[in-house]
Amino acid sequence: MNNYKIETKCIQEGWKPENGEPRVLPIYQSTTYKYESGEHLGKLFDLTAPGHMYSRISNPTVDFVEKKIAALEGGVGAMMVSSGQAASTSAVLNIASCGDNFVCSAAIYGGTTNLFAVTFKRLGIEVRFVTPGMTDEDIHALFDERTRLVFGETIANPALDVFDIERFAAIAHAHNVPLVVDNTFATPVFCRPFEFGADIVIHSTTKYMDGHATVVGGVIVDSGKFDWAKAGKYPELTTPDESYHGVIYTEQFGEAAYITKARVQLLRDLGNSPQPMAAFILNLGLETLALRMERHFENGLAVAKYLENHPKVGWVNFPALESSPEYDKCQKYLGGKTCGVVSFGVKGGREAAMKFMDSLSLANIVVHVADARTCVLHPASTTHRQLTDEQLVNAGIGADLVRMSVGIEHIDDIIADIENALSKVD
């Protein structure tokens, strides 16, 4: 039997020990590997034999965790990288080059906005943002013959907009390009974007997947469903790669063409590799992911309901609230649940928001989100500080917005801390 529920997959997928082997995933802390013959090693470099060449490209510990994440998302393969930003970078660079462009939701993490709008621009790759209120016709007009993908976040950080996956999958596929979805906040526990038409999923594993703020990482998961050859736009995958003696990824690796190229070409050349110890720590977090996500959601919903009725709070956005404009999409894509992140506005604007955060005791001000401890941040002054006023508006971020990542502490203690802090706001 292998049709396990997600809770079981979090524990059982990946490392599967044989008779007499360690029950817990071992740490293969080695950069290199031994071979019986030079001929076999040559086959590895020709990509005609399975195995590990060098830990910059693959490592057994990392490989087992990749297999687990691929199983959780329902993909044909996964590739871990050194950070969430590295995952976003590699997901795009794997199929886009100088002169190409891609379409992207404006409601995404500020660091990703900067990567796409500034750094990629220097590489000759243009991002075309979908701003709030654009019709399907408006979005279709953003495409041309050099458009290579569409990108969005399942739950936007920090605006908490729920991405309409089916809508954007249909638009992307009408132009023969894949949909790439950042599923960091939802995790595969609450949403599996492949089931709604997405083609590639990425994560900052630094967040809920690790869950303890102990290790930075990222991952790319390939659904194996997009037909790269039929699309006719991806010579990187459908024509010979001279760096591997002319291998054609779509012919040799079939449905795993995209993720194989990402590993043996980009990970090889860019070197943004994860470490075995990082993969081991991440696996510990994955084992309790399903449990933690339920508690994060329960606590987040309780905090959102409390804030919604507080006289010093101007507005609250939590997709699972019936009052949220994201409620219907939350029901459709997330089964009515979401993560533990709550965005809200303190009456009095930026100064009041700062006073509130400075008055918290249990919750800490940190440049992080989505771990076991409750924490807060003022995105307009920190993670999204580099955005223009127009970009902030398009991302749904106002000067009064506080992003609270509700942890898994007892809900009475969390709310008491919030109540005390709000009492200090004039």
C-alpha cells in the first residue's frame, strides 16, 4: 500500500531503511563518492547511469528529502537548493534567457519582486506584473512570443491574497507556457497546486516546512505534466545540451526533463546547493508539518477573529474569515484552511503599528515568518522597504499593515499578549 494520507507521507516518504539500516535518515556528510571503475564514473557524467557524482549536484541525504517533498506535492521529482530565493531564481532561469519575459502576480514577497524586477532585468529577462483588477483580456495582452512562464504565490506574503490557480493555469496554458506556484505559506498539507493545473511548485523550506527557524533552504518540484516539446518554446530542454555531449532532456528523461536539467545544469553551474545537515534538519520539520499546520491555522483563526472585533484594529485579512474577500478562493484551493499568518491594520497608521509591535512581549519582532514561535513584522519598513509606493499598493501593503505569524503556543497566551500591546496604543 502506498496511497498514504499526507500526514503519513510526512513521516514515511523519502528514506526507506532496509534490513539492519538506521531507522532515522542518515547524514551523508561527504562531498565525494567512490567508484569501482572510471568507466562507471564516466557514465554518471554522461547522465546514462544513476548515482551521485559530487555533492554540489546531489547527495544521498538531500536526495531522500527531495523524494519526500516530491511525494507530498505529487510531483515526479524535486531539487533542493540553498534558499527560497535560489528556488525562485532557478525555477525561472531553467527555462528563460536574455530577451525572454514572464508574467507574474504583483502580490508576492518583496524579495521576490526585487529579484524579478531588478536583478532579472540586469540579466535581460523582463517581468510583467499582473496588478489588481486586471481582466483576463488584460492579462492575455501581457504575453508575446518570448513569454516563458507565469508565476504566483498560493498565499501572498504578506497581503494574504489567495492565488486563483485554475484561472492562471488556463491563461498560461492558452499561451503554451507553464504555471509556477510558490506554495510556501499553504504547504502541501493545505494545498497541492498540481491538482489545480500548476506545472512547477517551489517553496522556501525555511518557513513552515522547517518550522523552527533553524535552517535556510528552498526546493523546486516538477509535476511532470507540462509538454515542453509540444509547446515549441524551450530549446533548453528539446535541443542538444553540448555541456552533456548533446543530451536532449525531453528525449532522455521524459516527464522529468525540467527537474533533471535544473539539477545537472543549473545546480552544477550556479552552485546554490543545500548541505546534508540542512536536509537532515529540514526532514525533522517535515515529519511534524501536518500537525503543526493544523495548530498554526487554529491559532491564526482565533487571533483573526479577536482582532476583527477590536476597536483599535481598522481591518483584518485572514483568508479563512467569512468577511475576507479571499474566503471563496480559500474554500476552493485550501479546503477552508490557511496558514498561521494574519495581516491587519492598527488604527493610527505606521506610528501606531510600530507602538503595537514594540509593546508585545511573547511575540517577537523578527525578519522571519512561519515558525513555531509567534512573531511580527512591519513589511512596509522591512521586507518590502525597497518597493516603490505604487508597488506597495499593488502588493496590498499599506503603512498600517502588521504581519503577525501566529505560532503554536497556547492561544490564550498569544491573545493576552496582543491585548496588552493594543492597550498601549493611543
